[in-house]
Amino acid sequence: MTFGFAPSAARSLTSPAGSASRLTRVLEPAEWASAGIPLPRSPRGLVTGLHARHRPRPGTAVAAVLDHEERLVASASFTPRPVPADGWDLRNALLTHLRRVIPHDLRRRAPARTAVLLYCREGDARWTEEDGAWMWGLRDACTLHGLRCGAYITLTGDGWQVLGGGRGGRSPHAASPPADLSDADADEAPSTVRRASGAADALRRTAAR
């Protein structure tokens, strides 16, 4: 897959020393693509379901945990602080919300569940340093919570894209209205959604086909 590059607010740094330190916490597209990150079998169904549940707007991140059959187990949406993107800060934010919605799997010999991240942002679908910081943060948060690192998906005005996976679509996109939950994948297991406010809502049960 060919990646484009776009300028990012993440480049705004206060000092050369800070720049060198922060850039070690960014994953380049080639690094991500070569890391063997498992890709979802039905990315559009996953994106549509998360979009319907969390209704993200630019600046919103949605962390989701899938079981071994790729059914949604838990998810949380939040808006990180508006500061230059740093993988360390984003890792900590992800870890905080993962801990709130699902127990860790650190006692397992191998990860049984996979965490994926959907990030809704301004701009086009080209990779930015902010995306690289989210990638670094997702990978590290998964290691610290005993999860397998899964796909990183961007949601922009152009649509959605699985970075490093060559999969994408025009709908949903950053400004589109959410679909009805009945249109989401009927194979998803019931789970708990936790939004940035910390309020938990029980998801509706969907009938298995």
C-alpha cells in the first residue's frame, strides 16, 4: 500500500530536545505495516458499529476490544487534551480507558483479545505524525494491558481507512450521521460502552444470523 504524508500539528514542539524525544514515540507507516498487525475481517462492519455507538466527531478516539471471534467485547470513546500529539500521553489516555471497561489479560501466556483504535480527525486520509503517535500509543497500551495490538483506523472527511491494511471506504465519514445499531454486525456480542463522561450504557442485544 502506498502512503501519503500530510503536515500535522504534532510538529509544533517547544525545543529540539523535546522534538527528538517525542519522535521516538511515533511509528512510521512502514514500521506499522511490517509489524504483522492483525487486520479485521469485516472492517466496514466494525467501523459502522463503532460510529453508530459513539458518534465520534473530529478529535474523538474510540478504543474497542474484540474477542477471538472478532465480536465487540467493550469500547470507550474519549477526547484527548488539545496538545501536540505525543505517543506517551496518548498511550496513557488509552490505557486509562481500557482499564475502565475491561480487565487486563496480563496473566495469559498469549493475548486472547485484540484492541483496535478508531480516530476521527480533521484533514484527509494521508498519514500524519499524529497518526504515528496514536499507533505508538496503541501498541504500547496493548502490551501493558495484555492485549493483542489490532488495527488503527482513521475517520476523516474522506471516509474511513485501515492504515497499513489497504482497506477503506467513503461511508461513514467524519461528518456523516450515525447508522442505526440494527445495521451493525448482528454477530457482535452485547457489550458495555463507556463514553468520555464515564457514563456506561448497556448496548442493545443483536440477534445472531
